[in-house]
Amino acid sequence: MPHSASLASLSPVVVVHLLLAVAALVLGPIALNLRKGSRGHRAIGYAWVTLMIGAALSSVFIRDFRLPNLFGYTPIHILTVVTLVGVGAALFAIARRDIVRLRNIVRLRNMGQRG
């Protein structure tokens, strides 16, 4: 019999993580399609960064002791580190006004979201 999970059956931390991740997935393409450097692009970009950091940090509290794990952390948690490093690198590129590097980082991050 197939198992179906509703939001009500999920733990609060999973719901928070899911909402942050879905919001980031929605905002990412919007930011990429706005005129680069515009007020809207920057605002949505910073919102996306905030959502990505929130989704990555919330994933730290989602643990599974049934799957092969290390203290409850499974291989999917590698994405937590990858996301935090990628977002940090993007913020560093923004601070240095290195638009070429920022563009490359964001393209890699966006491909990771889709793949």
C-alpha cells in the first residue's frame, strides 16, 4: 500500500525546511530573469540567499538513524555543506563586486537545484 505524507504528519523542522527550500526554488529563477543589478534583482537575490541559508541550516536538524548514517547524518547532508559554501562564495563575490565569479557560482547553484 503506498505511503502518503501530508504536511500535518511531518515534523515541524521538516515542514520549515520544505517551505524554505520551495520558496528558494521559486525565487531563484525570478532573480535570474530580472535585469542584473536592478533593485528587484538584488532584493530577490538577498531573499533567495536568506532562504537557502535557512534551508541548509534547518537540514542540520533533520536526522535519520535508519539509513546508513554518521550520528544521524546521511550522505544527503553533504548538500548542507555544499550549499553553505556556495552561498558564502556568492556573498564574497558580491562584496568584492566580482560579477563574473558571482554569475558562475549562481549558475552552478541553479544547476544543482534542478539536477
